[in-house]
Amino acid sequence: MHFFSLSVAALLLSTASATPHHKRATTLIPKTVFDSTASFEQYFTYNYPWGGTTHNGGARMDKAHVSISPPGTLTLTAQPAKNQPPATHAGKQIPINYLSGAVGAKQHFTVPTGGGLLFSASVLATTTKGTWPAFWLTAVSGWPPEVDMAEWKGSGKISFNTFNTSSSAQTKDVAYPDPGAFHTVKCQLRDNGGGVVQVKYWLDGTEVTTHYGRDYVGKELYL
Ligand SMILES: *[C@@H]1O[C@H](CO)[C@@H](O)[C@H](O)[C@H]1NC(C)=O
């Protein structure tokens, strides 16, 4: 069994304010969101937020693989599974050999003109080969935008990616020490002018990289 455990919070950063040195922020997802199943279910749905239990990998998402345990932490568990029907993605059949867990925020997130979004999470992520835990944003309508605020592709590294098109993405893979411990990730998206969003990524409080996403301002995102 492989585990992905996390706690999260999200803020809406203010648009240009009358008092320049005073930053205003609105809480979109409170830090207490995983304190109980009731609180979790207020903010999140089971499986993928666009509906459905499969995507582009070899696992089917299953509510039974999602738990609030211990309180304050969401835990997703992956396990081998037999006799699963294949998934279909982009016209291709993908064999399903695992059951796993996914959750999506009920609300959609949008970088407003002049404003931004800030996501933070504390994560315990497996780096076992074949696993792909991820904490990410993707377009509600069409694609991209996609911002991979953190993903682990079973290589032992942690990856941060921002897509302009499927063939044009900024990617940054860095060492991921001590996968057996919780790490913090933070991602800030800010209107940078001209429809471009500046995306900054942090790992354990250290800024890792800055990317820019074209035509990201005003686009609704799933978490
Ligand atoms: C994506 O678009 C932004 C805005 O035009 C640009 O700054 C960035 O370099 C582009 N990324 C890639 C990988 O070309």
C-alpha cells in the first residue's frame, strides 16, 4: 500500500487595494478543512472534480481509499486491484491495475485581474516507482491552464510544472529529501499583466522556481 497524506489551505489575494502596504486576503479553504469528514465534505468531492474515477493513469479512484485520518489529515491510499475494467483516455484504453483515491475542491479558483491565489499544504508523499501523487490545478474549461503545485513521479524527486501547451511547459524537478517525513509546499499565482500569471513555488519554505502561464488570468481552475 502507498500513502499520500496532506493538509491544505487556500487564500484569495486582494486586487490592488487603496492601502498599498496592507495586504488583504480572503480564506477560500480553511486550514481546518480536514479536521473532520463533515468539514472535508463541505469543501471537497470524492474522485476527480470533473466527475469520473479514471484519468490518464493505471488506477481507478475509489471513495473507500480516501480517509480523514488522523483528524487534520487527508489520506489517500493506493493498492493493487484485480479484474478492473480498462479506462478510456484520449481514445485509448488503459488497463487498470490499482485502486486509489482522488479528491477535488467543490469550488473553482480564478486568478482575478490584479489579484492572486495562494495555496499551501503539508504533505507526506510516497516516491515509490509507479506511484504519482499530485497536488495540482487544472482548467475547468479546455486545457491548459495546468499548474502542478507538487507532484512525485516515482523518481525520488519532486516536480513543479506550468503548462502553456502540451508541448510547451516550464518544469522544475528537485531533490526530495526524506520522503518519510511531512514537507510543506506553497504556490502563489499572481496576475502579471497581459493575461499572464506568475507562478511561484516553495518547498519547505525555500523558493524553488518562478514560472509564467499564458492566458491564465480569469480562467477557472479545479483543485
Ligand atoms: C509561457 O508563456 C509565458 C507568457 O507568454 C512565457 O513567459 C513563458 O516563458 C512561456 N513558457 C514556455 C515554456 O514557453
